[in-house]
Amino acid sequence: MQIERLEEVQRKLKYEDVVHCIQDVQTCWNSSYYAWDRLFYLKDVIIQLQADLYTSTSNDKNKLVDVLLPFEEATRKFSGGSYVKFLLANPANDILPSLLTNQCRVT
């Protein structure tokens, strides 16, 4: 969803090349340079995306956050150790589908 918005705004602003952000990776020596260079290239696109975010209705933003929040919380909880503990992951398999079902009914 976000990648499509990034591409859409680049086309709207008539960017010659439609590109994606580059992630900084510790094992790739030049990745910091490439990531920052790309962000500077996409600066106007990022500004436009930010403006679009502020003009969208707060209700839509709240719905999106409500749907994504359980995934963020589960990821943070499971990422606390070096591996996911089965006793923690198994209840989440039961809870997350019901949360999503309830969220989809609300919208």
C-alpha cells in the first residue's frame, strides 16, 4: 500500500525514474550512502506524502492504526528474545484472527 503511494506520487510529480527507498544494511558498506542519496532524491515525494497524510480524514488514520496495532504489539513482544517462544506465539494465533474479524466488522 505504501509502495504504491510512493510510486503514484512520483508519477504525479513527473519523476523521470520511479524508485523505492533503500534500506541501510550493516553488512553493506555503501548502503548508508545509497539510502541517504535516495531519500534526498525522493524529498519532494516524501513532502507530498506527508501533506496527503495530514489532509486525509483522521477517522481513516485511526481505523488503520487500530487494525495494525495488534500486529505491532505481537511483533514487539515476540522480538524480545533470540527466538519466538511457542507458548507466546500459540495464543496469538487464536487472538489475532478474532481481532481482525472484529475490526473488519467495525469498518
